[in-house]
Amino acid sequence: MGDLAVSTRFLCVMMCGLLWSCAGAPRRLSYSSLNSAAMGKSMDYAVYAPPSLADAEVLPLVVFLHGGGDDVDCLDEAGFGARLDQAIAAGRVPRVVIAVPQGDFGFWEDWADGTRKYRSWVVEEMLPQVQAKYHTQACPEGCHVMGISMGGHGALRFGLKRPDMFSTITALSAPIFDTEQMLEFREHFWWGLVVPVGRIWGKSKDRAVMARDDLFVEWSKPEDLSGRRLRVAWATDDRKEVIKTSQKFHAHLQDKHIPHSFEVFPGDHEWDAWMPALERALGVQVGAQPAQ
């Protein structure tokens, strides 16, 4: 299958190994459910609010998209809520509200067959409810989207498909496919066993149609980002496919003179590497600290 061949090991990690469990870590997030018309069922979400959130305080809102195999409790499972309390107290991260929607293994897409609409559920249903309950800043200026792994793919797709909603876009350890790579991914045997690729992206192999979802095509000049801040990061020992596609995307952005920040952070495709990288991303993207 060429350089993009997705290894069995990578598949197993995406399915089963993305949770870095911290036994006994304090649960800092609040959990809610919402009957979703977009999904046709009840969907869960979690919210991190900083300590002593006052009614008069109007904070930025980050929509955090989890990876495949994770769920709405991923920040609590990793112990990131407690870590964030400390980072805020130390001034490394601004006070912020973070919403974590349920994404299952749906790649954060509105599926081509119309049966599931993950992006619509997040943007049109969960986000307004969190904004109202936690009196956060208005979109797009006060709204940010971030994700890890599958969620990093989702964050980029949210940025592409909903440019009206978010002022910053952050993808950590994300597979970032161009049209040819997406075709390989969709036709890969192992992925086909666990991911309904035809239902998610459709079965068309028309490259002109697929190019409308190709970030390498759609983001080809600085004005395509409309002033939004973009950050791409990956780990030194990340999955081979993540490193290759992230490096290729970073090189594309440089070649097209598209402003962005990037980071290669120490570690593997797991939460103990993602947590400090996510903390830095919050400082850069939401707190507008100098890019690292």
C-alpha cells in the first residue's frame, strides 16, 4: 500500500490504546447529556470550568475533540483537569472553559450516508448549550477547536467546514491526508474491518469531488485561513503515518506562506506526551502567548 500503509499496530493503538489511565486521578469535569437531532439519540459531553468561575466572568470556550478509543471522560482519565487547575494558577494557561463532546469512532464527520452528523451535533447543538450554561465568549472570536489523533483530524475538518465558528485550530498527533492518501486510507483492508469508510466519506473516487475536502488544496494561500490561527504538532516517537503526514502538511503550509505554529514534542502517541503539548497549545492559541 506504499508509504501510507496503516500498520496493524497503529490500528490497534487507535482502537484500544489511546487511553492513558490515571487510577485515582481527581474527576474535575462535569458530565451532561443532550438529545441530539443530528445524531438521532442522546449524546454525552463533559465540561471543564476553572476554579471559582463567577457568573460575571466571560471566558473563551475550547471544543476539544477526543481520539479514537477515547470518550468524553478522557481529560479526567488522563488527570488533565487537575493539571489544568495548576497551570491556570501558575499563569501558564488562561482561564478557559473546555467542552468535550462524544465522538465515538466517527472521525468527527457528518457522514456521507446521512445517518450520523458528528460535526453538526457539536457545532449546532452542544456548543450553544455550553455557551449558554457557562456564559462563554461569542464565536468565532472566543471559540477554539482542538483535538488529538482522530480528534486532530476532526479539528482540521471543523476548521475547513465551519470557518465561521472558531478563531483557532489545533491538531495534535493527527493524520492529515491529501486526496491520494485519503483514497489509500479508505481502501485499506484493516481500516475497512472496523471503520465504515464508505458510510463516512462516500464511495466516490472522483478526485475533483474529493479535492473539496483536501486541506492541501483548500488551504493553499494565506487568506484561506481568514486570519485564524493554526497550530500543528506531533510527537518525536509518534505513529509513522502521523509523522509523515504532519511533516508533509507543515511543509505545504511553509511553501504556501500560510502562517501557523508547529511543535515536535517529546514522547509517543499517548496522553503523557499530549498533556504538556496540549497545555502549551492552550497558552499559544487561547492565551496568545508567543508560539513555541
